[in-house]
Amino acid sequence: MQYDRIDARILEIVQKNNRLTSEVIGELAGLSATACQRRLKRLRSEGIIEADVSIVSAKAVGRPIQMLVLVSLERERSDIIDRFKKAIKSSVEVVNGFYVTGDADFVLYITARSMEDYEQFTRRFFYENPDIKGVKTMVIMDRVKASFAVPIEPPSED
């Protein structure tokens, strides 16, 4: 996956606001709208842009309880890891899931309508799963920053 300085500028722009028109993005990046559309299409098809999303307030949509959950598996076998990854992907309560190194095997960002709902979720999702050794929940008191923006390094010019 290759990108140039103009692509890097486009990526910076769309990470801040992906609702801008191709005309506006092109103007900010020094391109015509058509050239900008072509580049955006390529960036998406090559997987450099993975998704175009909106960040929604969990509180505003009735899910004010937010947690970070550290999950440790009984054994680190590929079939167990793959099975748990599949469970994460199919759960609407799990907003983000990360397979990590360190004290836990996974870190999950989970939302719930209430602590009672979260308790029901934990019983169903964690406690009924024999592959899970331990779960540590940290309740989020305040979301300080919400972003998917990645720092973009323009490619070096050889």
C-alpha cells in the first residue's frame, strides 16, 4: 500500500471531517474534484481508508454505562483465540475489541444501558464461556477524547 504526499494530505483532511465534498477536499489538497475522487477511491480499495464512520455519543443513544474490560483466556491456543474473536465481532455490546500483549489477552470497550444490563451481558458473554480465565472491568467515568484519527506521516522523498 503506497501513498504520496497528496494522499497524506487527503487522509489528514478526511480524518477530521469525512463529510466534506470532493470539491472541498480537492481544494484543500491542491487537486481537482475528479482527481480527489480517484484518489479517495484508490485509498479505500487498497484498505488505507478502512471505513467512513460517525462517532456517536453512547450516552445520547441511551447507553451511558461504558467500560473497558480486560479478558484473560484459559489457554492461548489459536482455535480459542479465533473463537473469542468471532464472539467479539458478533456482539453489539462490544464496540471495540483488541487482541493485546501483556497481562490480558483482550481489551474490550463495551457500552450498556445500565449496570443491570452489563451484569446480564457478563453472565452471558463471559461467565458461560469456559475458555475465559478472568475478567477485569473498569467503568469509564468520562470520555476525554473520541477519535479514530491516526497521525499521518507524509512519505519521505528519496
